Amino acid sequence: RNMQLQRNGTLNSRLTHQQIDAVCGLEESDRLLLQQAMNKLQLSARAYHRILKLARTIADMDEAQNIRTQHLMDRFIFQSVISPGLKINQLLFSSCCKTGHDPPNCHLTPKLTP
């Protein structure tokens, strides 16, 4: 909380659109990953901002300056735990090559399925 208050003057959950743009920047590959997830899951612009705010919070807990791929993936995995009917693994991830593990237990970096 202190990190959020020092950086933003408010908690991540209360960030404005302008503040989200300033503190929730993504690498191009992560932006494309999020865009694909948004399209596959048919999420709204409001959901996009909620995803970024939660990913920012996860990055803060990881003491990371920037949101990384794993922070976005953790956000989607968290959502699949609280909304099991969402079937996030089937929608977002390719199956693990050789081991047959389902994400998040897969040893590979999660990738969107075509």
C-alpha cells in the first residue's frame, strides 16, 4: 500500500485512466498478449483497466518496477480460481509440450492458443 500511495498518491484500485496509462505501461509483447486475451474472452474496456490495475498490484507485491508477462498471467490465473466456470486455461494457454501439465504447473511460458 505504501508503495502505491508514494507512487500514485492513491491505491491502484482507484487509479484514473490517465494514471493507469502512466504507471501500467506494458512491453509490446505483453500488450499484444493482453489484446489477444481481451478478444478471446470478449472483455470490455472497463475490464481492460481492471486487469491492468490488478497486474500493477501483483507487480508491486513482486517489488517490480514494471508489469511483466508473469504479472498478467497471474492475474488471469487468479481470475480462473475465483471464477472456475471461466475455463481460463482452455481459453488462454497452449497445452504444455511433453509433460502434459496444465498451466500454471506447466514448465513453459504460457502462450495464447491460435
